[in-house]
Amino acid sequence: MAGLSPETAPPPRRSPRQFSLYSRRQVEDLIAQGRKVIIVDNKVLKVDAWLPYHPGGDKAVLHMVGRDATDEINALHSAEARDRMNAYQVGIVEGRWENFLPPIQGGKFRLEGGDTRDDQLKTASDNASTGSSTPSVVSPVFDIEGTDYVRQRGKQDNSDNSSISSASSVDLTLSVEQQKMAHLDAYTREAIDLDMQKYPPLDPATQQDIIQKYRDLNVQIREKGLYNCNYSAYMIEITRYTLLFSAMLLTLRWGWYATSGLFLGLFWHQLIFTAHDAGHMGITHNFAIDTIIGIIIADFLGGLSLGWWKRNHNVHHIVTNSPEHDPDIEHMPFFAISHRFFQSLRSTYYDRIMAYDPFAKLTIRYQNYLYYPVMTLGRFNLYRLSWEYLFLGQAPSKGPAWWHRWLEIAGQVFFWSWFGYAVVYRSIPTASQRIIFVLVSHMVTAPIHVQITLSHFAMSTADLGVDESFPQKMLRTTMDVDCPEWLDFLHGGLQFQAIHHLYPRIPRHNLRKTQKLVQEFCKDVGIPYALYGFVDGNKEVIGRLAEVGRQAAILAQCQKVVAEKGFHDQH
């Protein structure tokens, strides 16, 4: 969630000691009424009024409803922003908060005096990962109502004395679908079992110990000055940007259009890193200043929306590698990094079904071969997403970020004026040379898309439930890439994604210094620290894509056999 503006957010209204003590049941009742309630430092915050104003979008907030959001908010917000959140406090809670499953993720909540069935459904999803001896039996990824329904239909079908030859086409379709679901559920349970064996147990004591040590490490990092930006490093960055852009203009004048496109692509590739820093307030740590820096870089020079990136990226940081919720892994119909995409999941970010249709069934089977070619075209998709954000009403129109959209639109006009008109149209004489220039400049940025996906595509997508702590989830779903220090400029800090996900506002030039501290933390709490070389990391990603592709082929074959058997049994 993006930071609030200290100058425009409302002041705190009252002292914490004046607030009433809320029970978990009372908080549940508020959420059942449709209120957006989160817990931060044992404070009950009702943030309904803030949703339209939140610079980072409403989705990031909605994923925290009913949860203790302390670590997520501390990681993504400045101290000033956190202080301003007291304006929305309505009460306090005592002791360690037991998380609910947020409504956006399928959580069910009771009003005062609500019926028992909703309570049972809620309890089942809440306690899905309490570290029992059979953790794979129940998981939040299984819809309780849906499971009951399938089981009931299965019992009815088994007890039906009518001849199978009289089965309707609907019954046959359901049978095939049941076979598919059973096959996918087995994969899901296996993935959860593997993570439960590999990572610390999810009991409250263990997870609270991880949380406390994670917070202690944050204090240590701050005391070592690792949150302080190294501005001299940015002077080197600016020099590099200037040289690349100058080389683009010079070769453009010489008529070396492919070479000019190469330098422009490298210029954009390098700019992304500083835009990423600004989006996390990792440069000046000032909300307005870093936002302006980010918009100048992303919109005016790169043609991409910083606001879209914030909205997308903040959700990614909170629900990392969740197939239904994390937009950074939702690339259907081209890529599926989990078999769960075979179920045509609904994306809570895009508010649409990610259909596993015939085209997806074809591409997913060969996705390990399509990975690098598709990455070369990734920047074109970012234009589309940026325009949707700016022109389809996704950007905040009120609050401290009201002006961002207008500045970004001005940036888009500026970008397409200098790039689309002055460079591509006016400076390059023929259509074929323009196409070559555009393709080269965009395809050269492919490594940045590979770098971003590299840190997550090969990591776990299993949902261990609401009891898993923020630091454990980040380390379970994110890998770091090992490279020599002299190559840091090429990776731009994105090689330290695991560290970045734990502490997003640490300036990237300090991430290497933070790495040893995080490794010690991981060793202390027993969480594996995933670290691969760039080549090995790519092998892991391609291996994951190939594995899911094989699962898709197996599933298709199973469905074909079941359908053919049903057909022959009827004739």
C-alpha cells in the first residue's frame, strides 16, 4: 500500500486510551456489515472512508480486512503515514490477533446472532493451516461449499440404481469435471504438504517468534543506516542514463536505426530500476517528491504509468504468488505457474475469470518454449495496462493522489510526442525501418521482464492459510539471484527480491549490505533462503513451466479417456 501524504491526510482524532476494547466477535460483526476493518499494532482501524483516496488503490487494503496488517503496513508505509492512520481508529484489541480470511479472498462473516453454518465455514477456512498432523486435508484453496456439493452429488450418483446407459449428458459432464477436480486437488495437497515439511510450523508460538525477530531485524537495519539513500550512487545512474540516451540520438542521426533502438531499449531497461525505487519511496522517502520522480521517469521518459504500477505492485507485495490474487503471476492464457490455473480461476485483481479455454490449453502445454519469445513483447502489454489504469477510472480522483492521474496523462502526451512523433515518425524515413526500430527498442527490455518473473515463477504458489506470518510467506514465495557485485547495475536491485519483499523501502544500493543480515535471520528462524545463480534460476523457471505444461497434458489425456469411456459405456 502506498504511503499517505502527511500534509493532506486528516489529523488523529483522539487518544488511544479513549477507545473501547473490541473482541474478535465484534470485529467479525463489523466486517459482516460490510465495514473494512484492519488491525494495526492492536488498534482496530475502520478504513471505509479511506478506500477511494488510497494512493495505492483499494485492492491492497481489501486483502488486509480482518487481518493483523501491522507488518505489511510497516513495510510499505512511512512513519508519518502510519501516524496518520490513527484517524481511522475505532477501538483496540488485546493479545495476539487471530486473523480472519478477508472477504475478497472468500472469507465468510457472521452478524451478531448469525447462523451456525456460516460460522462453520469461516472456522474451516481460518484454521486451515494450524500445523495439524494432516495439513494437506484442509486448505483455504478448497471451497468448502463446493467440496460439500461435489461429495453430495458423488454419493447420489453412487447410490443411484438407474442404469448408467440412461445417464444424461449433464451427468457425464459432471463426472468428467469431478475427475478433473480430484486430479487437481491431489496436486494442491501435495504442494501444501511439501511446504509444510520444508518451512516452520504454523502454530502461533512459532509464527510469533518469526514476527518478533523480523521486527527486531528491522530495528537493526535502521540503526545501521541501511534505510538512508546513497545519493552519490544515483549520480552514477544519471550519468549512465545520459550516455545511453545520447548514444540513441547520435546513432539515430547517423541512420543506424537498429543500433539506435538498441540504445533506447537499454535506456528504458535502466530507467525501470529507479522508477521502482521511487514507487517504494526509496529515494527521498518523501511521498510527493518520490512520486514526481517516479512519474517523470515512468510516464514522461518511458510511457508507462507509475500509478498503475503502484496499484499492481502493492497487491503483489501483500499476496505474493497467490494464483487468484497476485497480478504478477496472472498471465493466462500464455503462462500458468500452477496447476490451479486449470480451474479457470477468478482474478480478484482484474475482476474477471482467467479462462482455461482451448487456446490456453494449447499454449500452456508449450509454455516453457514460449517463455523467452513472449518476454520480448512484454513492454507492449505494459502500455495497455497503463492506459486502462489512466483512462478507465482505476486511478484515485480524490485525496492526496488526485493530481497523479493528470500529471501522468501529461506525461503520456509528452512521451508519445517525443517517441512516437519526433523519433519514430519524423526521424525514421521508411515504414520498415520504423518497425525495426520499435521492435528492437522494445525487445531489448526483455531481460527486465525475465528478471521480475525469475524471482517468483519457480517459487511456491501454495496457500498455507491465514496463520502464516508475513516474513515467512515472503521468503517462501520469493527467491534471490546471486551475481557478482560489478553486475549489480545490470540487475538493478531486482536480484535481491526476497530481501526487497521483506523490507521494500530499503534503497536498492543498500540491499547487498542487507543480504547477510537476512541470511542470518533465516538461519535463526529456520526459513530456507532461496538463492540461485542467474542461469540456475532460469533453469528453475523453465523447469516449473515445463512441469505445469506436463500436468496440463496429463489432465487433458485423463479427461479424454474418461469422456471416451463414458461415451462407449452409453452405446
